[in-house]
Amino acid sequence: MMQKTMKAAVLYGLRDIRCETVPVPDIGREDVLVKVKYAGICGSDIPRAMVSGARRYPLILGHEFCGEVAAVGEAVDGYRPGDRVAVAPLIPCGNCEHCREGHYGLCEHYNIIGTGSDGAFAEYTKVPFRHLLRLPDQLDYATAAGIEPATIGYHGVAKGGIQAGDTVAVLGCGPIGQLTLQWAKLFGAATVIAVDIFPEKLELAKSLGADILINSRECDPVQRIRELTGGGAQVVLETAGSKITQEQAVLVARKQGRVVFLGISHSDLPLQEKTIEAILRGEISLQGSWNSYSAPYPGKAWTATLEFMSQGKLQFAPMISHRIKLEELAHYLAAIADRTISFNKILVEI
């Protein structure tokens, strides 16, 4: 008989996360109950837990996850207990204009498992069965926990319209940047320039395929990139979510270059006169990138990520810096928010 209670890290308010025993979720006719194996800490989990707050309380966070099907609803088709799965956590409304056009990531009334409903920082979580992706045998669970953030990188790179032989600059070498630079190579970039302020992240970027490393604490990255490229990169992908790197992204693009913003800064972006001039006189294209979902749901970003990870062409394991337990989650979220630890990608092993 299925157990009735489970361990979960429950968010009750800002900086109030308690690891406790709660009921296992009840599933509906079209739901599955997933036994979570790994759940990644996303950068967006930090403000929800520590700074600005969540959409509701109490809430179990965690939207980057994979696991094993534990139980299925009576109307579930194609899945059974024991199946290994990853989860596409965005649940679109299906009725707004964007959903009707197949642009599910732009849904006006979406929910995300782990932000609007209980997520994966728990032993079990409830998932609509159409949001599952079956994992091939050769794809281990720890790597599969990186599928969701990898799709974010794919979506942004696709927006950049990379052509074979392009020079691509990636500003910010955190986990999304590390995945994005790998996608840039897979999309055909001849040269990928990685920019960050942390030497260890740049070294990891190199091991993941970056051709040129620039530490922007040691030099002016705008000047350096323009010198190296003879005028700028064809495509610039900003993943740091900093107003500093957002402006630099425009300035390192060559004329008629394409700039894609993937990072979220939560701040204003005042632009210098020279930056506006660069956009106008250089006919630079600015493109936003949001989520990773398209028709047929969850979209090509997800199927491509699953395929390239399974082939070993898209790496996630080297990015994992910590594997922690649920009981440690509150400590690590606080340490990240307070900037008292050095980390890359943190997985909660459940």
C-alpha cells in the first residue's frame, strides 16, 4: 500500500523553510505521482524563498526535477509505476491567445509546479501525465535533473538565429550560461566567447566548449571582444541577469548583430547614449527569451535536450557542485542568498 505521508521542505514565509512530514498528494484521473529522485535549486527559487516571496504559502518549491512514476490516475495513458521520467513543470491555461497559437511559454494564466503549486522539494509530487518525458535507460537521474534549465538555454539560442560559422559571446557563466554556450556550439557557432568575473566558472566554461575566456574583472570585455572579433560578435547571449552585462551585450554585438536577453535582472536598465547609438546605427536586434515551451507541448527545446543529453553531447554532470539532502535545503538557500558559499549547480537528492 502506498505510504500516506512524506518528507518535504515547506516554505511558510520569507526565510521560513521547515523540513517536516506532510501528506502525500492525492492524484486525479489524469495525474501521476512521481517519486522524486533529484531536484535542482534554480536561481529563481532564491527570491521566492528569501527576498520577494512566493505566490502563496505554505508552498513546496522545486521545478527542475526527475524521478520515477509511483502511481497513476485511472485515465493516464502510456505510463505505469516504475517508469523513469523528467517533468515539464509549466502548466498553461490552454485558453488564452498565446496558448491557442502554441506559444505556451507566453501563457497569460500559467502555473508552474513548484511556484504556484507544490513542487519537487519533497519525496513525492503530483504531475499531469502529459507533462512527463520518458527517460532513456542511458540517461542517469542526476543528469536528467538538468533538462529543464537546459531547455531555457536552447530556447534563447534558437532566438539568436545562430548560423554555422558565427562568433557567439555568452555573458555570464552560471548554470544557464554553461548550458547556453554548449547549445551555441551545437547550433553551429565556430567560436564561443565566455565572459564572467569568476575564474572557476570560466575554466568550467572552457571544459564545456568555450573557445575564448574573458574575465571582465581583469579587462574591459567590450573592448576585448571588439578587438578579437574585428567589430563584435554576430550573436550575443546575456545570461547573467545584470544591468551591467545587459548593456555590455549591446556594445559587443557587431553591426546587424543579434542580442538575446535570457537573464532576469529585476532592475532598471538605463542605457548610455553610445549604447543607443550602437543599436540605431548598427541596426542591432534585441530579443527577449522567456521559458522554453512550444507546440506540440512541451516543444522542440525539450525533445532536443533529451536527445542531446542522452547522446552525451550536452553535459550537465560537470556543472553539479553540491548534492544535498532535504534537511539541508533551508541552510543552502540562505547561504546562496547571503552569498556565503561558492557553488555552481546544487541538486537536492531525495
